[in-house]
Amino acid sequence: MTAGILMCGLVAVASVFSFAIRANATNRQMAVGTTLLYDKVEAFRSASLEDPIWLSANGAEHFVVDGQRYSREWVIESGVGKTVTVIVYSEHTALTRRRSELIRATTIVSPTF
């Protein structure tokens, strides 16, 4: 009887540790993803509309941070202002084994307000 209660307690503790490890990995990915997104959006915001950064309508870059692969993609739509959407993905994580979108942001860059 006591062994059964002890075993149930140990299983509960093990599941809490498993959850904590997954949450920590997810939080780390989001922190890296947010940084990659912010850096690219700021590069677009600080560039003049004649800058070569605007020449490609679509783009992608790949990174490895702490052994984890990430990709950052963007799409530029022209108009009166330019609409830029930046998306950061984690690539084939050990937990999910697939590409997962971490974060996405869209901004409008215009020559006039």
C-alpha cells in the first residue's frame, strides 16, 4: 500500500519535471525568435526606401543558436507604403520534430505619415 502511494507521488513529480523542461525549451525558443524578429523589423524601419534591403520582395535567412536551428522569412508588399511581414520559425525541434512558427509581425513603412 505504501509503495503504491510512493509510486504515484514519484510519477507526479516526474511529470512536473517533464513539463518544466518543455516550458523552459519553449521559452528559450520564443526569446531567440523575438530577438531575430525585432532585429529584422528594425533593419527595415531604419533603412531608407532606396536601400538595397527593399529590392527583394521575399527573403529568408537561417541561424543556429545554442544548437537549435531557426529561419527568418519576410515578405514585402508594395503600395503607397511598404508592408513588411517577418516570420521566425524553429526548425525541427527535438520536442516537436517539425517546423514551428514562433512569432510573426507586420509593419508598414511609408515615406510620409
